[in-house]
Amino acid sequence: MFDWEDLRYFSAFVSAGSLSGAAKTLAVDHATVARRIAALEAALNLKLVDRRARAYLVTEHGLQVAAYAQQMQGASFALEHFASAGQGQIEGQVVLSAPPALLGSLIARRCGELFARYPALQLKLVGSKSRASLARREADIAISLTRPTEPTLVAQLLGHLQYRLYASPDYLRRNPPATYIGYDASQAKSPQQRWLQQQAEGGPFVLHSNDLRIQAEAAAGGAGIVCLPAFMAEEHQLQPVRRDGGSMSIEIWLAVHEDARDTPRIKAVIGFIQSCLQPLLRL
């Protein structure tokens, strides 16, 4: 009989794609991951990886075992939340993944309200520009700017977040030739960046960053014009560049695994998220 922990380590390795990635996920060293994989191979009498000089490559048998591991993790996940749903207490940890700007400005600063209402609840906030996999239990709830497509997820459109062009009052008073602040190449295809490029009409971009807060800080320092949601512009005391109301909107989606949606702590956090975001979103 194999050790279930060995299977969990192997599954983490396959998901991460490397020993170092799995070690980081599991908070162990890569030698421990390698040892666990070897133990699983011995227990199953199957070769799960090809050991190369610089990498481990998953074999066909390894891919099949990884698929079984994913099914077993899914069943464990469903059982855990089934049991929690029947208990009624709102306690334990909930992992929430969302774009960093939303987490910091709209959710984290109001967490005191949540904990005052549910003292036995804990949150883990994961700022991520890409949606965490709920199926792999990277998060319990995910907020994203695109509609989730995984078949096991329950998705809800929270509303639309409006973006406009903003600059610092000093920049607007100086009225220099327009310069722009935008995303770097990692976010070049985002709707916000494409819209900003259209508005810039070929004007120069003087600063690029993958972090919207850095862009807002640069704009507050007078570096140029930036595309932001209104709540971030207000935080940094920026003013609209155009008074004609030109704007674009982004969908904000909330997703939860179908097996977790009735868990009391998950439902409590979803309600909290809705209360944080709804006043700022247009339906």
C-alpha cells in the first residue's frame, strides 16, 4: 500500500512542473519532494518520472497516476466541504485570490468588520493577476476580471468596474505634452491597456509597470496620464483628464467550487466580498 502523503507530493510536482516549484508549494526542500516521488514509485512498482540531468520528466504512467491523484484530491475536497456545510459554524480559514488592487483597497481595509462579526474566521488573501485554480485548492474563492470557464465552478458576475484617464492636479495645471503610464508586456493584451493605447493615439509611454498601484503612484508624482478605476484615483488624489466622461468597463467575476458554495464560512466571506465591492460596481 502506498503512502497518501507520497501521492500528494507527486501531485504537487506534476502541477508545479518541477521539483523546486513543488518544494515551494509544499514549503519543503526539493530533496524531500524527490524522495517522496521515489517512495511512491517503489510502492506502486511504476516508473513515474524520467530523471534527466536538469529536470524530471513525467512518464505516461506518471500522467495516469497524477490524474488519479487529482480525482482523489477532488473527492477529499468535496468531503471536507460536505462535512463543514452540515456543521453550521462559521469558523476556520478561507483563502481568497483576487487582483492585488481589489484586495488591498476594497477588501483588506474592511476585514475588521468581518472578524468582528465572525471571530473564529480567518482569511488568507492572495494577490494574483491570474485566477488561482479552485479545482487544485489554490484558493477557496477567486475574484477575476474574466469569466471562469472551469466546469466545476459556480461563477457570479458582481458587476462592471469603470476605468478612466487620470492625472495629478499639478500635471493638469502644467498641461505638458501628454505622456502616459501603462502596463508592461506581461499585461499588454489586457482590455485596460488596449483602451489606454487607443486613447493615447500614439502618444509616448514614459513608464510601464505590471502593478497598477505603482502606476497610480507614478501618476500622483506627475509622471503622466494613467488608466485607473475611480477608487484608486481617489486614493491617490488624481483628477479626471477628460470631463466628457470617456471610460471603459471591466467585468468583475466571483467564482467558487461547486462543492464549497454551501459551506458556512465560504458563504459568509462571499457575502462580505459582495458588500465590499457592490457600492463601487455598475451592474
